[in-house]
Amino acid sequence: DYISIMASLVSSEHEFSTAALTITKCHNHLKGDIVEAIQVLCMLYNHDPMFHEPPPSSALEFEIEEKNTVAAEPTSTEEFDWILDLPDDSDVEA
């Protein structure tokens, strides 16, 4: 009796499918080191927290962020401060 466990199969399939996005019919002349460098850069971009804003660490922090967002939104009078009142020239004859 044997139990087959393919734990590493999923991650390797994922890596091959992401490499397939890099190596296409238009980019089939890339050398191995270039493809490897592109894959490393893609992995760093997708998984490095430096490129992504971290999620809130607690519900309280999320609530504080929502309050700050609501406070930062302009009120209805602030939205139209730039509109000028111009005289109505409909009564001017052409």
C-alpha cells in the first residue's frame, strides 16, 4: 500500500505556468539567464511587501483609517469653490 502525495507538484506547476507567460511566441529567443532574472523580478514584485501596502493589522486600525478617509474628503461647499459666478449674457443682443 502506497499513498501518493504530490505536495511539490503544485508549486512547480505554478512556476512553469508563470514562465510560460514570459516565454511566448514573440519572446522565444530569450536566453536562460534572462528568463531566470525576469522570473526572479516577477516573484519579488508579487511577494515583496516593499511593493504593496500592508493590510491593517487589526479591526481598530481599519476603523481609524476609515475615519481619516472620511475626514479628508471635501465637503460639498469645498468642492465648488473654483466655480465663478459669471453674468448671464442671454439678454445681450448679438
